[in-house]
Amino acid sequence: SGIKKGANKKQWETGSMKPVVLVTRKLPDAIETRMMELFDARLNHDDHPMDQSELIEAVKTADILVPTVTDRIDSRVLSQARPELRLIANFGTGVDHIDLASARERGITVTNTPGVLTEDTADMTMALILAVPRRLAEGEHLMRSGDWHGWSPTGMLGHRIFGKRLGIVGMGRIGQAVARRARGFGLSVHYHNRNRVHEEIENELEATYWESLDQMLARMDIISVNCPHTPATYHLLSARRLKLIQPNSYIVNTARGEIIDENALTRMLRGKELAGAGLDVFEHEPAVNPKLMELDNAVLLPHMASATIEGRAEMGEKVIINIKTFVDGHVPPDRVLPGEYI
């Protein structure tokens, strides 16, 4: 259910006080304005990522915490939380930066913002699926360098994606949205998922299910990573599995950097054991393997797949709805805890 019964709940219901809602990063102005109207909102005006000591101070003073992917809400932070901290309303879909076991032990509800970033992330995934085989980043760099001397029959040759096989790792909302786009570009859709999706979805997407991830990886021309980061998916694409991928194939990741062994991937790209990669996320963000930064066959983006004005506004609206529902004593619509992350 919502918040536990007690003095704070009664005061919130009567409007005699507002819950202290601490927001760890700068959010869109309209969202922050609405939060200040509804709650006793404590904002991060300069948008600096909070370190652990700042997060500990935050949980000591907040009734509700609104973190983002850059905040590591681990057991050490949660052990310092005041008893009144009853809700962590995450600004984002992934909750791998929150110690859910510790939150559960302390009776803290956790919510997220699913669904609103699906189309934006799928758009960026498709952009990378196009950009890497067609060498868009290399071509753009060539133009800016001043070294382009005109069209040539053999200049900047890439690879056609029409008719190629796309293997999607993780067939949830985003994976399915990628599959819909891929069909429009003439790609053959294949997927591996923890559970096989419903037959109607498979038929709609004309998608082929692979129970064995190893077997799928070995037969695809392009791999798209679209699963959440959990303990089970950490280094899901390990050095061993990366070696199963054909040398003329490409890999795209708009999910979480920890799903791929970044050092192994870098070594294989440098050794031309993989044709290329399009990465929007990295294993140790914001740090990136410097050897990866040197490669021409890697398109690297600053975790921007979900970065649309519309998407950020909708995320903020979901956070507000989750908080307001919780404060009113009801189950938030996007509750992760209690319950399991889907």
C-alpha cells in the first residue's frame, strides 16, 4: 500500500505540512515548479552529481528521495536514512543503481518511470544500427577535417543493412519497438529473452525466438542490447560470448554499459574481430576506456538515447504522480518495491 499510517500521513492528508521531497539532479523547469507547488521540494539547482556523503545527508533529511541513474543508492547510503524516508521515486526506468534488497529491508517503496522512454530509446538504437555499418561518424569527421576531396567510387564504403539479420537481446518494450523499426528497414528480426514473448507479438514482428543466446549471437549480422541491467545480466555479453559473434558483425548498446564486458569489446574492435560498435552507455560512466575512444569503428554517444524534451517531461510527470499517489495513501502506479522489477 502507500505510506504507513502515522503523524506525517495525517498531516499530509490535512495539508498542514508537505512531505520533504529531495531531488538529486536538475529536472525540467516545469516539473520542478510543479513539485514546489505540491511538496516541500529541495532541488539541485547547479545539477552537480551528488557524491556518497551528499546522498547520505539527503536520506537523513528527506521523506521522499527522487534520484537518477547517476546516484548510487547503496546499502551504506540507505543505512543512514531517517525512518520517515518511505519512498524512492526514481527519475528513470532502470533501478540497478538502487540497492533494492536494502530498500525492501527498510520498508521503503521504490517506483520508476517505465514506458515513456521506449520510443526515444528505440529511435536512437535504430540510428546507431544505421550509423555504424554506414560509417556516418567517420564520414562526418572526414568532412570537418577538410580532407574530403570529392566523391569516389570506392570512398567511404560501408555495409547495407537491408536483408541483414538483427539479433535483439531483451524483447521488452524497447526491444519490441526496435523490432518494429527494424522491419521497416528490411532487417530480419531475431531475439533472445528470458521468457519467450506471446505468439501474437512474434507474429506481428515476424520475430524468430532463440532459446540459446550463444547460438543467436553466432548467426547475427547486428546485435542490439535492450535488456535491463540486473545481477543476472551483468557481463551477459562476456568475452566468451563476444567471441561467438562473426567478425563482420556489429553490436549496438543503448541499455546499460555493464551488460557488455567493455574491455573485451574494446580489444576485439581494435583487433578487427568485430566490424564495429555503436555505444550510448558505458560500463564505468562517465569514464570510458581510452582505447575505445581512439577507434574509428566505434560510434560513441553520451548516454543520450532517452534525451528528448518530451521524454524528460513525461518522466517528471510520472515521478509526480507516483509521489502524489503514495502520499495520498495509495499504491503508486509504477511501483517496483514491494514487488519484482519487470
